[in-house]
Amino acid sequence: MPACHAYGALSSILPAVFTGIAFLIAVRRLPLLHPVQLWTGSWALATVLYALRLLPYRDLSWLTAGLICGAVVVFAFGVSLGARAAGRRRVPSLAFAEPKVVEMAAWLSLALLATTLAAFIAQLISRFGVPRVLRISPEVKLYLSGGEAPLSGTYVEVAIAAASICALAAASARARAPRRWWLTATAACAASVYFSTSRAFIAVAIVAGIAALLMAGMKIDRRRLAGMTLIAVVLIAVTFIGLGSLLGKTYGSSGIGQFDNFFSRHPAVSWLALPYQDITASIPALDLLVGVSPTWGIAHGCATAPIPCGVVRKLGVPAVRVPVAGPFTKAPLRWNGYTFLERFLIDGGTALTLPLVGIAGLLAGYWWARARAGSAAGIVIYAISVPALIGAYRQNLIEFVAVAAIVGVGLLLLARFLSSLGLPFRRGLVHDT
């Protein structure tokens, strides 16, 4: 029995060692915000903390450990191929060097966000009233988490796209006043996600905005970058803990204190229990999913892209219906996060998960290279992708990235079209008058 436990412990530690070493190499050799840095950093954080076993998690199977380590390898290979493919193409005419177009797109994004947010809130108020909506009562939370509100997803994706474009406008501003205005607008876009009740997507909006600033080449020294990062971490932590308390997600209600673990034995640090669970619980949950996944999958793409599958179902084509949120694990730790690999396991099974990760890496590498080459569309798409790569330890956000990216690029193209018509344009927000 002890030998079996040691064997299981070794398979549980291997991903932490492998991803940790890969992350350190990526930090040393690759540019800031490189896809491989983000991917390996996400997995390293989760697997290293999981290996500490501050909660009595299950041991990982060797198949799960192999999928995690293999995903790092094939993702890096895909990124390399994608970057090479992008290098063979010229920078598109819609380049970051067109600040007038970027600024117009930012104004359009704010208008679209205001419209979708107003419709979303009006829908909630008509059903629950102003007080319950403003404090996000349990009834509102249950309604939104059940996917009954048709505008909830659309409004959040518009908010993320708007945050990225406004940050891009801030980076293009030459004067201090307009730059501050667009940074404020970026923060407002992120703050608007509060009404969706999703703490994770508030963090997504903040990270996407910062990524757009950095990818656009905004002059930020190391001290300012460290300050921005610290502020972002504090804001995300406050949002996670504060909004979580508002929604009833507390240490007392989590059940963690009802069984023996590091946090129940050390009440002074019990406030760290929920963040620790959020970062680590998806790793053993992934192991449960791997254990029941068939070799070739069952959803045939409908797990990764449920919206297109929903459309074809309405046209009479039989397609598997996959819930947006996965099922919860059993008590005492109920969890429904299964990492970036979850959707691929449902679609392609254990046999095709790694090839699908390689394709994701190829796309990330392509848009990384386009962003570095100065493409405004590339910057927006990659900035929206950054939170998905950082959050790979917890969930797959490919469809979310795709929809938000389509919104962002569509606004840039619309702005370019309107600009080409010679319509009156407010000057002074990008260029000095």
C-alpha cells in the first residue's frame, strides 16, 4: 500500500516539476507575454500549488500527468509553427499605425457596450427589481448561472473587446490627457462585467486591457509595469474575495472547514483557502474527467463550439448538446473546473486532446506574431487571448475568445470603413491639436 501511494505521489509531482522547469526556461528565453510563457506559467502555478496538497486531493493518474506534460510540449510546437506562418505574411493595411481608426473603434466599442449593458440590466430589473439587481441577490445569480439571460454572454464579450480596444487607443494617444481618458474607459469596461456576477471575467477584462497596452508598445518601464501588475493583482483579489462574499462564496459556506486539512488546522490563514481551491481544484477534477473519457470523444466539436452546434440543431442537424458549465464533483469539495483540456477531452477523447492543443498553440503563435508586427487586429485578438492562456489551468475559453475577437475586429473594420467615408471626426483625443 505505501508503494502504491508513493507511485501515485510521483505521478502527481511530475507535472509540477516539468511545467515549473518549462516556465523558468520560457521566462529566461522568450519575450514578455509570449504564448509559451503564459501557458507554462498557468500550468506551473496550478500544479505546483496542487503538489503542496494543502487540501487532501486525490493522486493523479499517469495518463493525466502525461496529458498535462504533453500539452506543454505540443502547445510550444504549435506556437512555433504559427509564428512562422505569420512571418510569411505582410502586416495588413489595418495597422496599429492608424490611430484615427483605433480611436473611432474605441468610441464604437463604448457605444456598443453601453447598448448591450443597458439591455442586459433592463432585462434583469424587469424581472427582479432594482435593489436585487444592484446587490446581485441569490435569485439573480441563479438566473444568470443557469444561462437563462440571453444577453449575459454577449454583453460580457463586448465588454472584453471594448476593454482591449480602449487600451489600444490609450497606447496610441500622444498626449497625457487622452491617454488617461482611455485608460479610465478601459477600467470602466472591466468594471461593467460586475453585473454578470462572474468574478473570473472581471479579471479577464483587466488582464486583456493590460495585455493590449503592452502588445501595442506603450512605453512602460519595469517599475511602472510592476506597479500595474501589483494593482491588477490587488483588484482581482479584492474582486474575488469581495464579490465572492457578496455571492455567498465564503470559507464558512464552502465546507472546507468541516474536514481535516491545512486550513482547518490553521484558522489564521483560512482566508487563503478559497483562492487556493480556485487555483488547484481543477487539477484533480481533470483527473476525474480523464478517468471517464473515451478514447475518441463523444461531442465532435460541440463542447468547444456550443453556439455553432446550437445553430445547426435548430436547422434539424443532430448535434450533441454539451452544458456550458461542467458537472460538479462530489462533496465535500464540489467543483466544476477541468482546465483547458476539458472541452478537448469531451470532443476528441484522450487520443485527440493533444493534437487539438497543438492547433490552439498554432493559433496563439500566429496572432502573437501578427500583434508583434503591428497589426491592430492582431493586438486586439492576442490581448483577448492572453487571459485564456493565463487561465488554462482552470477552463477552456476558446469560444469566448473567438466571439470577443470577432466583435473587436468587426469594430476595427467598421471604424476603418467610416473613416474612409470622410465622416466628421472628433480630433484632439489621439493627436495634439
